[in-house]
Amino acid sequence: MSQDESEITLQRKAKGKRPYYFSDPDVDRLLSMVMALTGELSVTRDRLDTLERVAAEKGVFSSEDIERYALSDADMEARAARHQTIFKEVTRIIVGELEDLEASEERDYSAVVSQVENDG
């Protein structure tokens, strides 16, 4: 991979109107969230499975060790931050649409104020 390829960043929000595949756009949004969660869960389960297999093969720890493990406060804070990140990713589509709606409402409000000021 060249250096130029490693520096490519993708935009987080698609341009233009979002295509809908079902008659109710809310169904599309819900399906998108479920698919995002499914992808996250699938990757997590694969990594966990690999970790447990390697640990068992090397005799590092057992499933019982995992069940008895107590997290520190710092570990709990790190997990909470990770949960927030996942939640933001899953709800990204709804948040984006709300932001678009708010921006639209602000433009509409400004247009009404301008019209009233100019007519007055």
C-alpha cells in the first residue's frame, strides 16, 4: 500500500438524499442500525473466539478465569467510552437526519424573519 492510499479518509455522511428500499423510511433506518450492530457483534465474537482459542491452546487462562475477573474503575471507564462510541455509530443515521432537520428549520426560520423584516 502506498503512502497516498494510507492517508485516504472517507467522509462519514453520504452526499445527497438517502435511498430508501422500504415504503416506510423508518424501517430503512432501523434496518441500518440492526445491520451496523450485527456487523459489530460479528467482529467482536470472531475476535473473542480467537482470543479464547489462543489462550486455551497456550494454557494462559480458562473460561472460569474470565468469569471471575474483576474490572478496575479505569477499565470500567474505558468500556463506558467504547459503549458510547458504538452507540454513536449505531445511531449515526438518525443523528444525521436530525441535524439536517435542525439546519433546515433554522434556514426556514431565518427566511421568515428576513421576509417579515423586508415587508415591515
